[in-house]
Amino acid sequence: MNWLDFTIVIAYLVGFLGLGYFFKENKNAKDYFLGGQSMGWFPLSLSTMATQLSAISFISAPAFVGLAQNGGMKWLTFELAVPLAMIGIMVLIIPPLYRANIVSVYEFAERRFSVSTRIILSIVFQIARSLSTGVAVFAIAMILQAVLNISFHYTIALIIVITIAYSYMGGMKAVVWGDAIQMIILFLGLLICLVYGWQTLGSHPEFTGFDAGRLQIIDFSNLGVSGDEYGFWPMVLGGLFLYLSYYGTDQTQAQRLLSARNESTIKKLLMANGLLRFPVVFVYCIMGLIIGGLVTVVPEFSTEIAAMTQTHYPEFYATSGVKPDLMIPVFIIKYLPHGLIGILIVGILSAAMSSLSSTINSLGAVTVEDIFNRGTKKLDDQTYMKYSKMSIIFWGIVCIGAAYLFGNSEGTVIELINIISSQFNGPILATFVIAIFIKRVNHIGMNAGLIGGVIINILIKINFDNIFWIWFNLTGFILTLIIALVVSELYKVKIKDDLNVKFTVHRKDILSKEVFILAGFFVAIVLFSIALPSMLS
């Protein structure tokens, strides 16, 4: 990097501090954590995608497609269930949550079941999300250290301190508009890498085509129960329950939906997310395939990746050799001109900061709402804002601690987080579905179902290790539903329902144009994924 690249990076960071200052006028809970419920579908849809498509996706997904062992374009199967999940959230989950007039989605569980149900859900979210975010920040800080050639400690400070600053000042509006800008920068970075990668690969006539094994996407015979992964049915069925839970009941994402100005806006942003995620992921998968192809024909490229691995990841180099995650950073600094390097580094920073800002804002919201502002006696606006800003700083510090304590674990912690998340997603989703639709379940049954579903899910995982983790999003849902119904029948108590929300699924909602568009898009991307290998071979 030279002065031009560093100037671009510094201008970007200063700009985001200014963004926080611009949105600093926040007077109450809805202002600070829901943007005054005045947000439109366009920035919210970009923010939703930016939160999910993190820096890990920008770096690791292309590396998986182009360089990782047993990797390839099958990464696209993660996107198959997204349009279907958007339908479920649009029709079944978000309308009653939005009408409940809440900040923390876990308040919904208290008003339908009990305080204990709310606290269980909130604590699980806070622990899991702060830990996973810390690990992600660590991974990106290590990569940026290699690219920027500055201390790892400065890199972590650069990411977290700037993010805390604009989130602290500007609240949800700064987070959402920051995410929208970051998503545009991220996609621009993807296109730059794609174009330059293709041009560079085209200049090597010895390249004869992509590895056929990396082109395969759809595998109908793989059921994900024999140690195999990325089969069609587990990715669609397990993925459906994963995304229903993540987008509909995880505070990080649901908070964006609750920030919309009305339900019509929510429908538009969910449809935008359902339609746009696949093209974005397709771009960075193709980018990974192209740059991976360049590695196979340019020995110097592979040597540079190995050298950077040995320098910055010596333990990994000694045990596993080349670290695939360094493929994109090496390509950026070795094959792109100055100026564009700065833009790509900003792209990586954007992806990291968008995920982090969303996390600490959501963690702050559930901390204040579920701990300090719960019950009949509410905080006054001044005290609420003080606690809210203190919680933003607190969770930023926790994420720094998680980065240092758990980040350098050679992938085991990331694997553990995926396993843990899959144990909880299904039970959490079941809690909200039961709260909305099954009125005969009481709080004793719900708590038993929530805890029992997680415990049994974990026991199944321990004793049947060959089952692909994504299935546990579905099994957890089913187990929780069954246990909650059975225990509620055995232990009859007065059923609480303080929601005061009238919600009925109408035929017009099920047959709406948004549902038909998303369902048609699901069919289209499945057919496209089946045809793509022959198109690329």
C-alpha cells in the first residue's frame, strides 16, 4: 500500500465518524434502537444484507470456492432457502412482532409466556452473538495486519473503536445508513476483484478450464447424515429453519424489521433481501472460482500465499500448509493498482464494521430492554439514553475481549459457534411460532420445550456426529414443539397472553404478489444452480 491507499482508508474512517455525528439527535428508545421507526425499505434491505454478508464472507467464501480442500461452488446452496424463509417471515412472523410495539423481540416472549422465557432467550443471544462477533473481528484483524503491515493490536482497535464511536453517537440510523454505504462499497470491491481477476486469468493461455469438482452445486443424493455436507435437502430444509430463526427472531436482524416505518416497508425489504442475496453471493463465488483458477496457473501466486501464511500464521502453516483465507488479500496487494487497493481494503473494513455495528447496537438494545427497562416501571428518556450508550461501549469492550480470548483457536471456536448456534436456532424459532399460533401452550411447557429441545439436540449431535449441523435447526424446532405441547398438557396452569395483538393469516397474504415472486425466484435459482456447472465447464 502507498499514500493513496492509506488516504482512502483514512477518509473512509473519518467519514464514518462524521456519520455518527450527523445522526446524533436521539431522544428515546425508538429513536436510538429503532431509528424512530422511520426507516425506508432501501437502506434497511442493504443493512440486512450487509449484516449477514460479513468480512468473513468476503474473504472466506471465495477462498472456499477457489482454494479450500473439498470446496467449490456448492457454497451457493447456502442461499437456496433464503427466498422461502423471507416468505415465512413476511407472512407468519413479523406482522405480530411489529404490531406488538416492542424494541427487544424477546419482550414478545415475556408478554406471551413469562419473564423467565424472555431472560433465557436474551442471555443466549447476548453470549452467542458477542462471542461469534469477537472471533470474526479477530480473523479479519489478522488478515488486515498482513495486508496493512501494522500491529494486530492497532488493527483490532481500528475496527472496534471507530465502530463503537459512530454507533454510540448515531444509534440505529447511523448503523443502518452505515451498513447501506458499506454494502455498496463491499459490492464495488467484489466487482473490482472479479473484473481484474478475469482479465489476469485471461492473459494466461495455459489455463484450460476450471476444476470440474469445484463446479458442482446441487447434489440431491446427499442427505447430510453420513458425514456429507451441502446436499440439496439439508440446505433447503435445514437452511429454511436457520434463516427463519436468524432473520425473524434474532435481535440483530429483527431489529431492522422493527425499525421500518410500516408493514408495507417490511414486505419490500424482505423481498429485496430474498431477491438480491443470491446475486451478491454468486458474484463473490465466481470471483473465488476465477482467482482460485489463477492460483493454479501462476506459481508465484501460490508461493506468496504460502509465504504470508508462514509469516502470519506459523502454527497453521506447520500443521496444514497454505491458509486459503489469504487468497483474496494476496490478490489485492499483488495484482491490483494503488487506489483500487485502498478501495478493497475499505471493502474489507466495511464488511467487518457493518457486522460489528449491528451486533453491538442489538446487544445494547436487549441489555437495556431485557434487564433495565423490564416490568411496569419504565426508565425515563434521559436515563434510558444514558444506559443505552453505556451498553454500546460495554458490548464493544466485550467483543474486543472475545477477539483476544477466543479468536486464535485455529478454527475450533468458529466450528463450535456454528454447532452451538444450530442447537439454539430451532428452539428459539419454535418459541415465537408457538407464542403466535398455539395458544394452549403455557409458560411451563414453553420453558421445558426450549431447554429440552436444546439439550436433546446437543445429545443427538454428540452421539451422531455424522449428521450435518444444519439439520439441527429443524430438529431443534420439532423437539421444542413436541415437548412444549406435551408438558403443557401434563401441567395445566393459567395461560398468560398480554400481547394484545390481533393477527390472522389471510388467504390474500399467502397469495400475495411478493409470495409468488419469491417462490418463483426459488425455483429459478435451483434450476440455475443445476445448469451452471455445464455453463462453466
